[in-house]
Amino acid sequence: MKTSLAFREAEKADLPAIAGLLSDDALGAGRDGLQHLHAYAAALDAVRAQAGNSIIVAVMGGEVVGMLQLTLIPGLSRGGMLRAQIESVRVSGRHRGRKIGHALFEHAIGLARATGCGLIQLTTDKQRPDAIRFYEALGFSATHEGMKLSL
């Protein structure tokens, strides 16, 4: 990576770039995009208001090139262990292959460790085999079967 990469919490001004990231593949193109900016703004406000919940963006040369949502989840199982949930992982199609996703995960894992998390979990769509390979290369393993119920 020639240009330095920085990580920070997302701001409202990032929402157009975030909308672009969310809709930058076949699955996201049908459900996300600029038409949802108002809803994204409300969601970002809600995320920022909730302790332990953040949207992290990767910025390179002033451009948002990646993102993920990191949520800290207190729980009773595993002896009351704090865990982290990672969702909405995206790297710009124009910037893939530059280790941005890897660096973004290193940053998120560091944040989770620093807050005392004992486990990081994530879900990924079964229709994203490249993402699954990426997560496995980072050390994640498919130990559980995830399920969803659309409401």
C-alpha cells in the first residue's frame, strides 16, 4: 500500500461513500445504495448513541475505501465474557487486493482485545465465497450455523 491507511469512526459526511461500499457487489446492489441515505443517517445516529457500537471506516488519501461495524456484546455465557460482533464488512472494488480488509480487521481485532473481548464473531452470506475464504485466512472458523428471520 503506497498511501497510508487510517481508521476512524464514521461521520455523517461519509454516508455517500458508505452507501457506495454497501452497494458495490451483486448482493448489495439490490438492497443498498444512495436512495437510503436518510435511513443510513438515522442508523448512524443510533449506532453512535449506543455504547460499544461503532462503524469504522478505512480512509486512504482522503477517500473512504473500507468499512465494518464493530459491536461489543456483554453476555452471560462463557463466564460472562464480552464478545465482539463484526458486520457490514466492505472494501471498495477499486481497492481490493491491497490488504485493506486485512488491515481493517487487525484494527477491529485490536479494539476488541483492548476492551477485554474474549471472542469475535461474524456472519457472512453463503453467496460470498471470496469473503468466506478471506475470513478463514484471518483465522475465523465456521463453528456454528447462523440463522436469520426476516421481519
